[in-house]
Amino acid sequence: MITRVVDLTMLEDNPGIVAGEYVYNHPCAMYNETDFTRVKKMLDDGTAPAMVKTELANLKNSPYTSFTYTPSPQEEIVRGDATGTVSGKENYSYAMKDAAAAYQTALLWKLTGDVKYADLSVKILNAWADVCKRITSNDANQMLAAGCQGYTFANAAEIMQTYEGWSANDIADFKTWIVDVFASKNKDFLDNHQGTNNCPLHYWSNWDLVNMCSYLAIGILTENNDMVNFVVNYFYTGVGNGCISNLIQATFDDPLGSGEQISQNQESGRDQGHACMSLAVTANLCQMAYTLYQDNPSVSQLDFFAADDNAVMKMGEYIALFNLKDGADNANASGQWLVNSSKMPFQEYKYCIDCSCKDKNHGVDQIAVADDESRGTIRPGWEILYNHYAKVKGLSSGYIYTKKFADKLRPEGGSGDTRYGSNSGAFDQLGWGTLMLYQE
């Protein structure tokens, strides 16, 4: 564990704006040393719940944790229109898979103590820092790679910087690389959303959220207080759809009469694949902020989970209720929907209508929740939400459908689990929450 202790201050003229320095007890992004020690101990002494043991076995069998895994670093990461790039084709899948491999082997090193996992993770991280020079494409999709792969690489490195076998020079080189190649893209996107042609709300919430995740994770990795503060402030007061007041569109009573409240999110009327993505990435963002909060409890704003009266919990309930089936399988493929779409409350959402975007042909007036072919999508992240509200906060209610989803998917796995496929959707979130969080 690496510790840096500094004083924390807030802007006196605006207590809602965080402008402080932080305590960084590395690792302190998704999980901290206490988390790893707790899980490793119960795995070692045999007291771990069966689902945790199963998830460990599944992680060891992931295609991204084999000791024969070989990274494939690219000079350019291209996502989107590849016209004019060095590679001449979209190639971000190399970074997508290698970042997942670096993160998954980092987890296994901490939980097994096997340095072969550590050495493989470091090998992957060093290879990319040595070879990759930029993220690019001729459209905005490059910003998704900057976000999704940025926070996966950063979380792997955040764990591995506590490994004595990763040299100080290589750690420094990696940090310089990820700031220059990824963080610069994240900040540029969140600042201007691709320039004056687009209004601040033009990009759907997941675009903001993955870039917020990346910028926060890199800020924690490099102990950059300004980066951390930027994301915290953006979450509460940002202009884009990653801001909590834009992410949450409306709150309703549960139509099934549970007495709970559920909250429609900015992508609920778009399609359920993206609605579920926004929830999964939000869970990762909240988890990272809360881990840092544990060593900085005077900064209450770091508790994203609690923002706006547990708005993220209510957002999860809306998405879970609409996407859950009552079947017993762990892929959510069988059975009937818990709720008929006609019973699902929805507040009209006008996307890019009468806005400042120069292209006036893309606006959409959404009047109902999206009952589309991607309804029922599964993604890792439900374990984060259930564990936090039920176990960490000890709430007795408010997460009935989140619990059902977490119970159904457990052990939830992550990229490499066949339930999530092999496309980018399997890599947008970190996964493996059962292993790190589940408690009976």
C-alpha cells in the first residue's frame, strides 16, 4: 500500500464546489487494500461464499488471464472512421482486450499472490506505453475508446503500482503515457463536446460517463487533485449528460406497487442496450469515487451513490424493473417481463430539439421508454449497486429490483464471460464484482 497524506480544503465562497487535495492510499480507485485483504483472507481460509469462490475460478479461466496471453500494442488506437489513420482500419479491439487482460491479471495477483499474474499485467501495461502514441479517427467515436479503455488501463495500473516488480521508471513512463494519450482526450471531450457544432447535451450520457471514469481513474493513479476535483464538480454541475441533474430525467413511484421510487435516465427512451450501459458505467464511476471517499470522509461530494437522495439507486431500479425477466437462468433470457411496457412511467424527453447544435436534423422527441430488441440486456455492475446500498449503507429498502438482477447474474463475471459476448459492450465496464464485493 502506498500512502500520500495531504491537507484537504474547500472553496470557501462556494461549498458545493470541491477544490481540495486528497489522501491517496494506493490502491484507491475501484478497490482499496482493505478490500483486497478481506477477500484474499476469506479465499485463503475457505470462508468465502461459494459464489465468490466460483467467480475466482471463472476469472482464472478467462481468456484474458492465461499466462500465455500476449499483448498486441498499436501505434494508434482507432475507433470510428479510420480514413487517414496510420493503421487504415478500426483497431481499438486490441486495446480493449489488452486493457481487460491487464486489469484481470492485476486482480488475480492481489488475490492469489502469484507474481506470474503481476508480471503479465506489467508486461501489457509497459507494451502499450512503449508503442502507442495516440487515439484517433475521423469522427467522435475515438472518444469512446479514450473513455472505456482509459479507465480500464488506469485501474490496472492503479493496482499494479503497488507491485515491487514494476520499476519506478516504467511506472513513471506509463503515467506520462496515459495522461498524454487518454486524459487529454477525456478532458477535451468533457470541456467542449466536439466543438461549437454541438450543444452540451448532444452526446448521450454514456459518452460523458466513460470519459469521467477515465479522467477520475487517471487522476487517482497520478495523484492529480485538479483532475479528481474536475470530475467531482462535473458530476454535480457539469453541462453534459454525465451530470447527475441531466442523467436523471424524472422520478416515479414503482408501477408494481412496491412503494419504492424509480428514476428514468437520459437514455431510457433511446434503447435498452445503451440505457443499461449508462447504468453499468455509472456504477463503476460511483465505486471509484466512494473508494477515494473512504480516506477523505470530509468531502461528502465524493459519495456519488448518495447524491440527490440516492438517485443512482433509483436509476438502477428503473432499468432493472424494465429489463428483468422472471426466468431462473443467469443470462436473463427466459421467462416473462416483470412489467408490461405500457405500465412503465416515462416523462417526455426532447433530445436535441431547439438546441444550439448546427445540425437540425437529428432531434428526437421520446414519449415512451424504449421497448426494443435490446430489452433484457445484461451487463456487470449490479453487484456494485446492491452491495453498496444493502451492505455498505445498510438500507433496508429501495433496491428490490437491483437485488433481483444481482441475484440472477451472480457470479456476474466480466469480459471473457460468454454471457456478455465479445463486442465492445462486454468491455465497457470492469466487471468481476461478485469476487470483490459479494457478502452473504
